[in-house]
Amino acid sequence: MAQVSVPTGRRKSLYGATRTEVSSKLVKVLRDIEQGMPSVTDERQTVEKYLTTWIETVRPPRMVEESWVAYDAVIRLHLLPEIGRVRLAQLTPQRVQTLYATCLKKGLSSTRVSLVHTVLHRALKIAVRMGLLQRNMTEMVDAPRPQKTDIHPLSREQVHAYLHEAQPERMRALFILALATGMRIGELLALKWSAIDLDARKVRVNATLKWRHTAEDERVAVWAPPKSAHSRRQIAIAPHVVEALRAHRQAQRLERLAAGEVWQETGAVFANRIGQPMSNQQIRPIHNRILRRANLPAIRVHDLRHTAATLALMQNLNPKGVSEMLGHSTVSITLNIYAHVLPDMLEDAAEAMAVALFG
């Protein structure tokens, strides 16, 4: 047995079966003390203490508010109950692997458990950087793979029925633009008239709309940067889409006149009747009403984006161009998501090659 004084003033005892084993442990502890490793000076810190401190240090604006809320929920609901009492320095790969297994056994989806892994991995990565841990234990286990989300695009005939039933709606231009460009709902709701050139038939995607809670617990709209650098893009639009946007702009001008001093100018293309930006919660009922009138299956608003991508690929458009239209970072992401279209594309390619080779 050996003892050594650590910077906290306590004495740390080291045990081993032989003098050599204890000597080796002593050398390591002395080296850690010399390097200022907190694993020696703060061994009693629990995972709960570390995670509750860490999540506060990454509060918005350091992290997107939606992500922070999700991370905070994961920590409170899944991490603290299972490993909160474990000392940070004593967290092992086996304990992390057991955490994932327990979450799955409780009925959490693999996608949710994958998020548990992501949160813990990100937090422990900082712990390693700060010297609180020697290694990130999440890198030594098998991380759960998230479930692949099923997509439900509309067929060409269903799209025609959808657009027909959307004609009476005040927001019909939004749904036309969604199906023509594959823009995300947040990008559509953040769209301003200054980002549209109707004469050149161009739309610039340079923001996404987020809703935040103020200190007074009021919801306010925030124009945030797009999802990624590749999401910032320019999209060409067809004449029919331009026509729909011109009609929408004229209708909005009449609403501005009717609202008078109540009108709140935000520049939003898809605003409510007094100029304020709209939320997805306001768009969803309109979308569902169109689906019911058209006798179509219940799909999400986001599936309009999938529909646009599927139809574009089925029209034999260059996958690279479709990827850029959607704002994906690589064409492989596009082809992976829309793999269901690949068989038809390969058949068309075979027929095209036959014509090229044999006439």
C-alpha cells in the first residue's frame, strides 16, 4: 500500500498485490497530479454533477434552442436516473453499454437511444478535453443505430389531386412551392420577398424559421441560419410557380390594406392576415384538410419534400442537381434516402444504353 497527498488536501491510498504494482500506480498518480488532471483532484464528482453543469454551459445561443431542449430532456429523463450517481472517473464502457440496453428494454426506440448516445458522447468529449476523463467511454461501445424513417411520397396522380384541392386555400402558393422545390417547412416559412426574384425565376434559401420562448414565456419567431452550409442555396422555379407567387403577393397586398395600422411588416412571404410569420402548427391543419378533400392518405407536411425529390428523380433529373435543390451535403445522402427510386432509374438507364448501343 502507498499513500499520496492530492491538491485537495486529502490523502489517496493505493493498493496492489505486489510492491511493483503499487509502485506503478503511484507513478501514474504523481504524473496526473503534475499535469493537473482533475481525475485525481475531483474523483468524487458524479456524472449527475458533471452533466448538469455541462448542459448549462451550452445553453443557447451556444446551441440551437431546439437541440438544447432535446439534450436537456435526455439528460433528465434517461441519463441521470440510470448513471447519475456513478462517479465520473469510475464510468466504464460496460456501464455505458448497460445504459443503452436498459433504455431499449424500457421501450425506447433505437432512434431515441441513439440520441442518448449522442448527448453522452458530446458531453464526455468535453470532459476528456478538460482532463476530467482519460478516454471517452462512448467511443468504446457499440452505439445503437437510429431507425430509418419511412417516407411516404405522393404519386404523380396524387400530387395532381392535392394541388387541385389546394386551389381554394389562402396558402396554396406555399404548397405549390413545397412540391416544386422540396424546401423544408422551416425554410418556406422563413422565406421573405427579398429572397425571391420572380422575373429571374429564382428563390434564395438563406434562413429557417424557429420559434423561441422569451423570459416572459412568449413565443417569438426567429430567422435562424439554415440547417447547414449546404442548405443555403438558390433554386430555380417554373413559370407556374412564379404565377402562383405573383397571385399570392397580390392577395397579401390587399390584406395589408385591409389590416391598416394593425399590419406588422416582416417581409414574410407566407404570413398571417396581419403580416406575422406563421408556424408549422398553423400550416398542418390546412395540409390535412387538403388531404381529406382529395381523399389521400394522411402524410406529414415534410413528406411534400420527399414527394418533390421522388418525382424529380423519377423524371430522370440528374441526382446531383436534385441533391443541390434539396440542400443535401452530398449526392450519396440523396440516393440513400430515396433508394426506392433507384430500381426505376436503373431500368431507364439500361433502356437508354440499349438505344445508344444498338439503335
